[in-house]
Amino acid sequence: MAGLKIALAQLNFTIGDFESNTAKMADVIFQAKQDKVDLVVFSELSVCGYMPDDLLDYPYFIEKCEHALEAIARACEGIAAIVGGVVRNPNKGRKLQNVACVMYNGRIQHTVAKTLLPTYDVFNESRYFQPETTSQIIEYKGVKIGIAICEDLWDVYNDFEYLVSPGQALKDLGAELIINPAASPFNLGKQSLRNRVFGGQASRFDLPVLYVNQVGTHTELMFDGSSRAINGNGEVVLQAPSFEENVSYASFENGKFAMGNSVPLDTDDTAQLYKSLVFGIGDYFNKMGFKQAILGSSGGIDSAVVQALASAALGAENVHPVLMPSMFSSDHSVSDAELLSKNLGNDTITIPIKNIYDTYLEALQPVFQGKPFNLAEENLQARSRAVLLMAISNKLGYILLNTSNKSELSVGYSTLYGDLCGALSPLGDVYKNQVYALARYINRNKEIIPNHIINKAPSAELRPGQKDADSLPDYDVLDELLKHYIEEHKGVDELITMGYDQTTVHKVVDLVNGSEYKRYQAPPILRVSTKAFGKGRIMPLVANYSSK
Amino acid sequence: MAGLKIALAQLNFTIGDFESNTAKMADVIFQAKQDKVDLVVFSELSVCGYMPDDLLDYPYFIEKCEHALEAIARACEGIAAIVGGVVRNPNKGRKLQNVACVMYNGRIQHTVAKTLLPTYDVFNESRYFQPETTSQIIEYKGVKIGIAICEDLWDVYNDFEYLVSPGQALKDLGAELIINPAASPFNLGKQSLRNRVFGGQASRFDLPVLYVNQVGTHTELMFDGSSRAINGNGEVVLQAPSFEENVSYASFENGKFAMGNSVPLDTDDTAQLYKSLVFGIGDYFNKMGFKQAILGSSGGIDSAVVQALASAALGAENVHPVLMPSMFSSDHSVSDAELLSKNLGNDTITIPIKNIYDTYLEALQPVFQGKPFNLAEENLQARSRAVLLMAISNKLGYILLNTSNKSELSVGYSTLYGDLCGALSPLGDVYKNQVYALARYINRNKEIIPNHIINKAPSAELRPGQKDADSLPDYDVLDELLKHYIEEHKGVDELITMGYDQTTVHKVVDLVNGSEYKRYQAPPILRVSTKAFGKGRIMPLVANYSSK
């Protein structure tokens, strides 16, 4: 049997930026050629970045995609590459196909299209592509290669089973190696799931599998790379790092990969969460051309964790906490927030909101007169703060970070156009208890987030003596319930059968259902769970499905 | 040949409200039985309403769907009905199917599943359903009926052609009549398109077609009913009204429909637009349990038209315009707004924002000092107004209507968390020139919107002497360009080739691309075009595809 030196090129692409994406790939191909590599494998849709969404509706965009593929092919002299892109479907059906092109001798020699088009959660590929129905083997330097694009190797790992198995088809055609160019977004648990999937498929077909994933923040989705080579016995012999660009070389000989360089995967959930969010904020800002962040610093745990994450991602000097105490703020709110900023090295701005709040109440007096203090006055404080933050954002070019967590977003305990504002929500897919875990992780070597922030009872401080626990179940119970309802799709009856208090279940489910309208206008949320709010969870607003 | 008396039941369902939906259908079946009807046809997914989106991920929801179908079947004694719903797929593949159940003798006798699953624009059915691959004919009272669910009759009317034609399959199996239970959302031009599609298919197969569509506002989508019966020569012999519940009876004998009652379709675009938006606002409020609306009344054309639409939908006494003049407001802004409210019969609230704006500037002085007036101060005014509107909304339970139009939403000429706020955007899919046409239509019998509002040059009035025309091309040019770019997917090069000025094209396209982040957090928009902002247009935020 023949042998191949293969490069796993996990790069950070920018959607639609054909120029920089192709330049990056050309650089890798050039270097790989120096290093006597036979074949460079790039990730899925590498020329355009995954996923361009409705940019695919624009014919000019597809032409650029096709031209970029041809341009890279011209660089493939004396070396081969597998490059992902979108091409026009020459046959009847949907107009496009999601393909991997095999290039050598200066041109595209083979084009393999994707068979299984993920169309669930954050994936939407049936919206654009015609699925492939046949399979092909590509023989290169004596090795029979089968290409299965991303989902094509996930035929039995969803909550439904696809009708066909592209991997089995490749095995049946005599493949000696399966290559899987992918765009597989990160979430907690995904790295070990991938070991089960790729290890499982390698063992099932008794074939080595090579998986190459992209890196980068693409709006709500974070891609972690973590590319790997796995032998037919299911053993991982090469493991690329997560959340960074990397080109690793794997030696394939006699039907298997030799042991390569491996970076151990993070096994601790909180460490992974921290790493992904810091990466997510940094790459989002970088790709959007943003440099400086602003946020409201309340002295509470959520804003403290966002401030620490942003400082790690952008540099302490680029993070600008604004303290906006009201008449309902406790003394420790300000002192805790000040100590946090001192520990992190952020310069603070302090603007009390009392005068603004009073001026609003005066202006609203003809409408409000005689009516008791209620939600209106609470929201007025949150919205006054948002207006201040956005004014500074507009004046100084700082980008507002949202500080909501998933627990409060779920039950609607946040003010639309108030603390729900922001260009990006780093914690919108992080439950309250995970926020506490992140705080402890941030403090693992020394006290950065003041312990008092971690230990005090959470409060929105929008009325005297308010505490979260007054109107919500304990976060231990709430977070569990939310996970069952949102991520596991349990209904009310099931939740009660599982042993949760009936009144609590109804209350929580009704709150989640009743606050869809707020989430409809929420900022983009970095996705770290299997079911985040945002593009992966589509809910009707006009409906009546309350918990009965 | 045998004959059938068929009821076309176009009803307004609420998503997830199985109780009220089944009760409505039972009432129609009861009455139809009195009237010696043989078969009642309801629209697609009638038991749950179209479209429940990710509620379909909840097993309890599917069980309720199946139970509701069985409950209606029990009412079908001495009469037959075709009822839409979701059932579990008994075979491999996606877990669900979108079906029409044929019921008589008290039970479900036949279940027909949908073959073509629309997955483009606002449709997302491949996300949930396994497509049917076989066809069946149902013989009832001697008539061979073929059921083609909604998209199943649209095999050749998209910008791509499906691989199979369910209508042709039914013809080949000997169908004498094709019944099309549908959930076909309204947009301008859709009513005549449907005549081309159904007339075209009836003629193609030389078979009569009976089409039944639901009615109602389902978040962004408005369904207009407009059900019809068409003979094999393509002639429409029965036409149900648009935007209202209706049960019409059609007589099918000797292979064709007898002439029935027909309501002429609206042919004027502006009249249709007006009717749809008034219906859309009214049904949205009704289903959400809202009664009263609030909006900012600037004396400009957009808020004037929203105010008139809302008054028509909700009653003048339930619409509460708030006048919030600033130091930059012209005198006529207030007088025009007051006259408009007088003409419509709305009570106004007036709250000048000068004190609030000044208090903000004072608080922001340490940050703003020495820096020139810019966008920050402009947005501050828009956001101060939004906070006032939301405060009144929270205090009095009025629901905020957004007043942005599609032209300004496209180019980002609106303030996020300012005039972009609202629970619903009636004009977010209506270009500026269409807003003017609506104003003239509203004034068709008498001057309701003061002519001065229609005739003055549009201005945001956020700085002295500001006019829209200072920074944007004329709306005649802008609206055309936007339509080509957004709805027809023309690229920059194509637009320039079409004759548009190069600088203008680049400017407009860059503005559209650069304001995706604002639209990400915009309110739900009532869809009236073939490509509205919202669920039917999915764009990446983190990307670089500017107009080069």
C-alpha cells in the first residue's frame, strides 16, 4: 500500500472574504509543499467560510466562490488539496451544492458533493443545497480516498437516523481512508461527542478517519478546530489544539496513521467554557473591526464575569466598565465594582442615574400620577442606564457587551431596551450556576472577582431590598428545570413526573414561554450548549401553548 | 360520475391552541352536516396552526396534535373531513410528517403526507418533516380524490424545479380532483400568482383543483385565505374572500365544479397593502391579548400612517399617540401631529424631551466634554423618546408600535433601542414610496392625514435643518435599488450595468450590509413583499462581503 503525508489545515476564515481566505490557504499550500506534504485538507466551505446563509442567494457570491476554488487549484502544482466551497448544481433540484474539490496538477480534478444536509438546530443546509445521491472514490498516489463532508459521517448520531449512510457507501466502494472536511460548532460536551462519533465510525467501517474543522467566531457560532486523525481501531493518533489556527501533519502508511503530535483536550467543562468565551469575544471583535468594549458594571456576578472575560479577550485597557448607581443600589455595589476594576486593571466611569430617573418621573408625572411604583419605574432605571451606555458607545466608539445570563433570559428577568441591550451576549447561553463556576475559575489563582460579589445574594436592585430569590426558585432548581425544558424538550407533565413541584414547573414554563418576545430582540448570543437562544431555537410569538 | 358537496373552510387558527382550533373545526363540521355537505376541507396543519416552528421539537406537542386529530375524527359521522396536522413518522428518517387526514365514519381512514417540503425564504419544513415518496388516491362517494398539500402543487413555480411532481403522480394514478390544503402566506402579487399556479396546474393535468388556505397573523406572516375552486380548464369558479374567516360550499359534479359564490380579488396593490396591514395589526393584538397601542407621533409620514392603520385596526379610542418634541423639532411637527390625531379621533399625550436630553448631557459631560455634536446626541434624542414610550407602555399596558419603514430599515437610518423599538413593525416591509401611497389611499375620501405631512420633505429632525435627502438618494431611486438588491439579489456589478450611478450603488449596498446588526434586534415585521427582513432573510453579522 502506498503512503501519504497529509496536512490538517484548521484555519480561521471570514465569511465572504474570498481574498483573505484564499490567501491564507495559498500560504499553507506553499509551506506544505516545502515540507513535502502530499495532500492538504481544509475545512468545509473553506473558500467562503461556514455559513454564508442567505448570501448564497446572490449569484455574484457563488461566482466568487467558484473563482476562488479555481484560483486555489492553480496553486496546486506538485501537491494536492481538498478545498470546500459552493458550486452551482448542474442538474435539476436546488440550485447549489456544498462540495469538496480535490485539486492537483493546477486544476480541480474531482468534485464531491455533500449527501446529508443538516437541517436542525443551528443548521439550515436544505435551505440552499441539493443533496448528492451517489458516492465516489478518489485514488491519489495509490490511496483510495473517500470524502464524507461533515454531517455525512453523522448518519446515526442525531435523534433521528438518516435513510442513507455515506460512510458505508464509501466503505462498499473500497475506500482505504475517509476524509471529513467539517464545520462543526463548539458546545460543551462536543469534543467528547466527536470522539464517540469519529471513533465509532472508524471502528464501524474499520477505516481510518481524518477530520478537519474550521476555527473562528461566526456570529453566534464558535468553531473550535480540534481536528484529528483516528485509526480504524478507533484510536485518536493526532489531536490538533482547540480555538486556534493550526496546521498539523499526519503520516498515512499501510492503511493507518502513524502517531502524531497531539494536544490533550480540555476535560473540565468550566475551563472549556472560559476558553471558548474568551476566544468568542476576541474573534467577534477582531472580525467586526472593534477594539474597545463598554459594559455596565453593577457590582453583581454577571457583569463581573463578563468584565473579566472581556479583559482577557481584549486587554484590560480596552474594557470600560461604567458604574451607574441608583437610589436603590447598595453601598457594596459600588465598592465591589470598583475593587473588581482595580483587580482587573480597567479604568471606570461613574455616572449616577438619580437625576435622569427623577427627570423622567417629572416628565411622566401627568401619566404616572397616583399610580403605585411598579415594573415601569424598575425598567426606567435599566433603560436610563442603557441610554447612557449607548451614548458613550456612540461618542467614543466602544462596543456594548450585554451581561445577561441564560437563566434570566429564559424567564424574562431582564429589561428589553435596558440590560438586554448590547452588540454581543457572552453569557446568554450560560446558566447562573455556570456563571458562578466561571467566577471561581477566574479566581483559581488569586481573588480577581471580589469574593463578596460571589457570595452575596443576587439582586437586580431596582426596588428597595429586592432579591432574585423573592420571585424565582433557587438557581439550583431553576437551572435544572430550564435545561430539561429548553435543551431536552420535556413538557410540563414530564417535569412534574420527574419530581419537580407542580407550581414551580408551571411558573417557570409560563415565564419562559411568555418572554419569547424579549428574546426576539436580544443580541447575538455565543452558543455553548446544545440549545442556545438565537438561530437554533425558532419559536412563534403569536401562539397559545402555555403549560396546560 | 358521482358528485360531492364540498365545504372550503378557511379559518383563523392560533398556533398551539388545540382546544380552540378543534372547537372551531367541530362547529364547521356540525353546520356543514346540517347543510348536507359531503366533505369539509380545512387548511394545512389546521389542528395546531401553521407554523408551530420548534414547538414541534416537544413530544407533548405532537401527542396533542395526534389527539386533536382523533377528536375531530370522532365528530365525522355522516360527513367526511380533510384535516391537517403533524404525526410521528413510523419509518426511518426525520421524526415527523406533515399530513392531511381523511376522516369519516368516526375515525381517520387515510393519512396523506406532504412530499415537497418548502425550505426557503420564510419556510423551514425540512427542519422537521420526512418527505413522502409515494402517492395515493382516496375514493370517496365514487370520486377519486388526490390530496396535494400546499407546496406539493408548486413543483415548477419556484426559482428551482423539484425532482418530482406530486400532482403528476396523482394524475397518473387516476385522480379526478386535486385538493390542496394550504398555508400560503400573503404578499403583494401573491393572489395573482396563485391564479397562475393553480390555473396552470389544473390545465396541465386537466383536473379541477380545490385550494383551502388558512387566515390569520402568525407573528411575521399574514395568511389571507382567498381559497378557491378551479376547473380543469383553469377557470376560477369559486373565490372566497381575503383576510376573513369563511366557509364556502362548492358543488362538484361530472368532473367539474359548478359556478359558486365569488368575491372579486383586490387588484390594487395599495388597497391590498392597506387591508393586509389593518388585518395584521388587529389579529396580532387580538391573539396576543393586547387591546391598546401606543406610538411616537412625530408629525412625519411614517408615524402618521401607522397611527391611521392602528386606528382602523383597533379603534381610535385604543390608539395613544405620544408627541415628544425636542429643540430640533419644527413647529409644524407638533401642529401636524395634533391635527392628525384630531382627524383620527385619538387622544394625545405630549411630553417635551428637552429636560431629559439636557439631564443626560449634564450627566455625560465628563465623557462628552469638548467633543463635537454627532450621532451620539442624535441617538440620545431617539432613545430618550423610546424610554418614555416604554415607561408609559409598562405603566398603562399599552403596546408600542414601531414606525420604521423598509427603506430606512434597509439603510440603517434608525436608532437601535430608539425608534427601532416596538412590539410590532407594521411598515418594516413597506418602502417609503409605498408609505406615501398608503397615506394617499387613507385620504382617498377625505383629508385624514394632513396634506402638509404628505408634502413636506422627510426629516428625522435630530439636528438643525436635517433632511433625509441630505444623505440619501431620492426615495424613487433608493426604493428601486433596494428592491433590486434585497428582493432580486442583484449584485453591485449588475446594478451598475443596469444604469445606476456607481457611487450611489456602493453607498446604498454598503449601508444595507452595514446595518444587519440593527435588524438583528428589530421587532417582528409584518411581511408584505417576497423578501422581508426577519425570518425569511438570514444574514451573517460576522462577515466581510462589502460591495467589492
